[in-house]
Amino acid sequence: MIKHKLSYRKQKIFSGVAVFVFFLLILALRAFSTDYIETVDDPAFEKRIRPAVVFYHDDHNDRAGIDDCSVCHHVYENGIKTADMSVGMACSDCHMSGPAAAPDLIRVYHLQCRGCHLSEQAGPVTCGGCHKK
Amino acid sequence: MMHELYGFLRGPMLWVALLVFFGGSGYRVAAMWRLARKKDAVIFNYSSGYYALRSIFHWLLPFGSRNMRNHPVMTVVAFVFHICLFLVPLFLSAHIILIKESWNVSWPWLPDHAADAMTWMVVAGCGFFAARRIIQPDVRYLTSTSDYLILAAIAVPFVSGTWAFHQWPAFPAATLVHMASAEILLMIIPFTRLSHMLFFPFTRGYMGSEFGAVRKARDW
Ligand code: HEM
């Protein structure tokens, strides 16, 4: 009788722990995944003047056939691009020298995104194509 | 198709447009200068920097001339129109961002809603000038088709630009129309009546010198 009660409590504890671990796992996966990125949202732009840029991170890279993360998350050494990647850093960590440097940061985003769209002849090139209302 | 056209309009065609605009402007001014030397050399004897600038200044001032005081509505519309016509393309955020991308130089820009309001004032100005040509008999008498075409050449880049900005239907096409029509506008400036932009300082300086230095009178 008592034994049965104990095992019932154990059951409850185990299932509680299992549910907890399950949610932890989802959270962890979410933290390391990029599925949830739907817009580019660089915190360095304090006052935005345009609608947010639509960018379904994984979807975009699947469809564009980009496997190499360092195409965008790049690392430079002495002005030469290396094969390393800077995943986890925002573009503004390297491309924003001061609060007045917003045009510099806009410039590198546009050169990277629009530059590839132009050379690949695919993907939006007009302001409204990326900054969708 | 979209990408080829966009690349062409932002690349080679932009260079052609700038070359024709600056080269054509330089050529027109030099040609006029040479003609004046040959046909009317006497003006260089009494041309006066002081009287020239004095006249230019008065004609740049709202209601600075008698002609303007006699036509108050036309004066207000013409001043607002010309100010917006110059400020919007030079201080529009989108233009400065594109220039920053290409040549890595930038300067402060107008808030987009201000630029948008000023754009509509230019378009309204074009409408006003067209209506004046239709309604006022003395002006209609002096009007030819090319006057309407020139107004349209100004209105099209402004309407298509704001079309792209507001992302109205088919805005990617509107962006291409905007770039092409703006480049056409730049190229026709030196060779049409729009060249008054280049000649204004010379005609006023000429009149100012003659009235100031020779007739001892004002020309405003
Ligand atoms: C040939 C070079 C040019 C290029 C590449 C260009 C490009 C652009 C682009 C991409 C836009 C859309 C901006 C947005 O989505 O916010 C725009 C807007 C605009 N542009 Fe241009 N442009 C050029 C020349 C001109 C010229 C010469 C004029 C006037 C004479 C002009 C007047 C305007 C106006 C009025 C707007 C709309 C502003 C608004 O409503 O906010 N552009 N331009």
C-alpha cells in the first residue's frame, strides 16, 4: 500500500522533471537556432526611419543556397577575409564606430544584401522590397 | 529583367546622365560667353560685380522685385516650387543613402515626411503652372506644347519617386520609372528652357550691370 503510494509520488516527480527538461531543451534549441529570425533588427539603430527588413534567416539561406555562414558573418584579418565566422556578433559590433556612424552601418548592410542580390540577379533591390510596410 | 534594368540605371546610365548634364551645362555657358564676346563685347566694359550681385540678390529675395510684388500668387508658388525642387533631391534620405553606398560620402538628410510634403508641393506647382498656361489668355498665347512637356518632365520623377516611397502597387516598376525619368530630366536641363537655371545669374548680372552702372537705375 505504502509502496504503491511512493511509486505514485515518484511517478509524479519524474513526469514533472521530464516536462521541465523538455521545456529547457526547447529553450536551448531556440537559443541556438535561427528559425525565429524574421527581420533584421540591429540594436545599433536607435531611431529607425524605415519599416523593418523582412528576413527569414534560415528560409532565406536555404532558398538562396548559402551554406557557408561566413559569407555574411565574416571575419577579416589584415583586410583579407578568412574562412572563420563571427556568428553571434551583430554587424554593428564591428561596423559602428560611433553614434553618428549610422550611415556607415546602413552602407555595409546594403552592400552585403543588395550587392549579392544584384550579382545573383535574384532577391529584392528596391528600398520597398526589403523595408516592407 | 528587374535586376538588369536596375543595374543599368544605377550604373552606366547614371554616368551618362551626369556627364551630359555637367558637360552640356559647361558647353552652353561657354558658348553663350563666346557669343556675347563676339556680338555684344561692349557689355564687358561696364559689367560690374557689385551691380550684378545686387540685382541677383534682389531677384532671389521673395518680393524683392516690382514684378513679384505685382504678381503675389505667382511669386509665392514660384518660390516654394523652386526651393522644394532643389532641396528634395539633394537632401532626401534615400538619395544620400545611395550616394553613401556608391561613393562613401554623406551629409544630413531631411525627415522623410517633410521631403514627402515638399514633393507634393512641387507636383502642385507643376499643376499650377500648367493651369495658368491654359486659363490666362496672355500666357496661353505664348505657350507651346514643349512647355507642357517640360512640366511633365519635372512631375514624372517626383510622382514616381513618391510612389516608390509609399510602396503603392507595382512600386518596383515605379522605382525604375523614377530613375529613368530623373536621368532624362537631368540630361534635358542644359538643352531646353530649363537652362534658365544656368543662365539666371548671367541674365540678371547683365541686366543689373546695365541698369546699375550705365543707366544708374534699379532693375528690380
Ligand atoms: C538618377 C538618379 C536617381 C536615383 C537613382 C533616385 C532614386 C530614388 C529612389 C530609390 C527613391 C525612392 C525612395 C524610397 O523608397 O524612399 C527616390 C525618391 C524620390 N526621388 Fe529620386 N533618384 C534619382 C534622381 C532624382 C531627381 C533628379 C529628382 C528630382 C529632380 C528626384 C526626386 C525624388 C523624389 C521627389 C522622391 C520621393 C520623395 C518622397 O516622397 O519621400 N530623384 N529616388
